[in-house]
Amino acid sequence: LIRIKNFNDHMRRQNLRFQQELEMARILQNSILPQGKINYPGLDIDHRYIPCSELGGDFYSLPSIGNDRVGFFISDVMG
């Protein structure tokens, strides 16, 4: 019973650590995604990112690339 209790305690600590790291990664990911509406002369862009779980491996950006042009960058990261 002591071994089972020790194992359960260890698993609880690991799960808590995993949840904390997942939250930190979610915050980091949200910090690099565009926030709010994106407005360019003659163009308003609404966007929303919804991962299928707490965290996804995708990110995107909509940078101005000069001469009244807007770029669209999307990345999908795995592993």
C-alpha cells in the first residue's frame, strides 16, 4: 500500500507539473499570435485561433509587406 501511495503521489506531482508547463506554453503561443482586429488601409481582418485541445502547434501572422500589400504566414508544428 505504501508503494501504491508513493506512486499515486508521484503521478499527481507529474500531472501538476505537466499542467503548469502546458499553461505556460499556451500563454506563450497566444503572445505570438495577432491580437484583435487587424486593420490595413482598405482592409479589415477578423481572425480567431481555436486549437482542438489546450494547445496547438499552429501559428500565423499577417504582416504588412509594403506597397499596400499584406502577407499571410501560417505554420504547423508537430513533434
